[in-house]
Amino acid sequence: MQREQIRLTGARETLLITLQAKAAESAMPDSLLRDRFAADALQRIDQGSRHLEVGHDMTIGIALRAYTLDRWTEAFLQGCPEATVVHLGCGLDSRIFRIDPGPGVRWFELDFPDVISLRQQIYPDRADCAMIACSILEHSWIAKLPADRPAMIVAEGVLPYLKEHQVAQVLRRIARHFPSGEIAFDAYSSFAIRLLRFNPAIRATGACLHWALDDPTEMERQIPGLKLIEDRSDWDVGQVARMSPPAQIALQLFSTILTPYRMGRLVRYGF
């Protein structure tokens, strides 16, 4: 099997964190995500001597994040089977294969040109799925998306690497472009952003996290038409039980005594 060489740095290289985590979690007997595509993709990549240290607890957390975003996307498509899905900062995530949407769905994968090029070498072509090779900070990509249907926008492990004004600009463009839809993404508190700068895997890539979300309703004030549907910051009890004892204790503290310092959340907005 030919292995594709990968020479990504910074925020681009963080795609390996999520890919390694999804592959590792999916190999566990009690896997939640069951993403066989992640393991296949990882085997096809030649990272040279690079291997990011993604710990067990982070692996469980990333799998739960992906699983939740998958379920939200599926729920949206059940209500709107001919929608448009836009996967921002898709990396090498296999969401489209995990969900396997029906033929009426138009799906767009968007990421940097070198990431899209790698993705095209790793994954097979799929009908009704188009690749857009550019940064989400560029203005041109939004015009490539048909605006005649409701849209589901998913961003996983992407927005925290942007600046606050950049996140607002991206979300405003999306809300203005489509007639209606939902936007789902992960976010961290200010406290979590400071802690994650010491995470070994993230530090190894040289990536910097910037944007924090302490109050999800703040986005409603910043983005006209955006309405918070769901804010999920509590961890599933079953998934917490799969983590190490120190992680379980920490999560218990953050969910009870240290609630202002909760680490992360998954949010879903309608527009």
C-alpha cells in the first residue's frame, strides 16, 4: 500500500490529533465512534518520525465530540433530507462516510489546499460531495455554495484556532448566505484555552488557540439571526467512566464546584 507523505505544521497538523484519536478509540472494544475509516486513513499516511502523543482521556473526549456532531448532523438531515452540508476545516475526518447521507444531500468539504489535496489521495470520490480548497478566512468560498436550500454547517476542532473577530466574520457570512439552517461546533472556555496551550500534542504542532466562548448566548448578540438551540457542556456519564480516575475527578469538580471554569462545550445554533 502506497503511503502518502504528510508535512503539515501548525493548525493544519492538528488534524493528526483528531485522526489518531478517532482511530485509537475506534479500536477499543467499547468504542463509541466505531470509525473504521480513521484507522484506514492513518495507515495510508507517512508522517516520517512524527507521532503526536494523544493520551487516553483526550482520545475519549475527541471521539465523544465527533459522535455528538455526527448525531446533530443526522438529526438535521432527517428533518431536511435535501439539505446542504458544509464541513468547515474538514481535515481528514470521515464524517460523510460515517453518516452516509442520502442522495438528496449536497456535501461540501472545505480546508486548506494542501489538506484537500491529501484528503483526495486518502479517500475515494463520492457523489454529491465537492471539495473546496481554501482557508475559511477567505471570502471567495461562500459564493461557491448554492444558497437555495437549508444548510447544516459543522466545524470540529477549527474555530478555537481563529481570532474572535474572525469567528464572528465567518459565522456572519454563513448566516447571511443561506436561507436557514444550523451551525454546530466545539468551543472552549477562556480557562480551557490557557490550559490547552500546555497540551503536549497541541504544543508539538506549534498551533495556537485563540478564541474562547464563555457564554454561548454572546454569539446571538454578535451574529444577527443566530439562535442558540443547544449548549452541551456536561459529559456523558458512560464516557466519563471510560476515562482515567484523575480525569473523572477533574470532570466531576468542573461540573459541580468549578462550573465557571468548565473546559469545553458543544453548541448548536439555528439561523
